[in-house]
Amino acid sequence: MSTRQASVHAKWIIGQVIGTKMKKTAKVRVTRLVLDPYLLKYYNKRKTYFAHDPLEQCTIGDVVLLKALPEKRSKHVNHELAEIVYKVGQVVDPLTGKRVAGTQYLEPLTESTEDTEVSLTEKLEQLNITASTAPSAS
């Protein structure tokens, strides 16, 4: 008795660009987790899609969002580039909103340290992160 898994036809897919050598087409690798029924462990399953990129705006390493086309554009192109989620090399610190390279800020934070502390505490409050205090013995 064999079991056959149905293929997933998702309308929206997120993946990483691995090639842009074709005109107006990006090669995107999508990784998803698949459960091994015998071991009951999840493994990465990779699939490569070709997406129409009319403006040729993505580069290798970008994380992009793909939208399924209602009909095939060509033999291999089934999707179009909807959005570049993360541009490669442009890492932004989530607390300060400034660009960083490793542990160094590429932009100056601010002139005064008080404003930085206030803005950081406001951002931490927005993210619901609080400093935990030591539990008191009652």
C-alpha cells in the first residue's frame, strides 16, 4: 500500500533568490518543513521556482515574496515577484531602526544619549519587553 502526498499549490511563497542570470526572471529557492511519518521528525525540503521580475530589481541573496500567476507565463515561470522582503546587505537594527554591519552602526545614532535611552525604552515598551526584577522572598 503506497501513500502519495498531494503537491502544494500555494498562491503566496517566500524564498531566497539564488540566480538572476535570465532576463526578467529570478530563480528562487523555497524551503519548507516536511514530516517524516516513520521518524516523526521534520526535514527541510527545497524546491526551486522561476519568478517573473519585470524591473530586474532583485539580486542574489534577497528574500522575496512570490505570487502565483493565474496562468503560466512560459514553460517554467509560474510566479511573479510581489515584494522584496529583505534586501541582501541592508540589515536594520529593530530597536533603533538604523543600518548596521556586524556590531557597528553605519549611521550615527543621535547626538544626545538621553534621547537614545528614551527612544530605546519606548521601543522596548512597544515590544512588551520589561526588565525582570529579582523575586522577593515573602
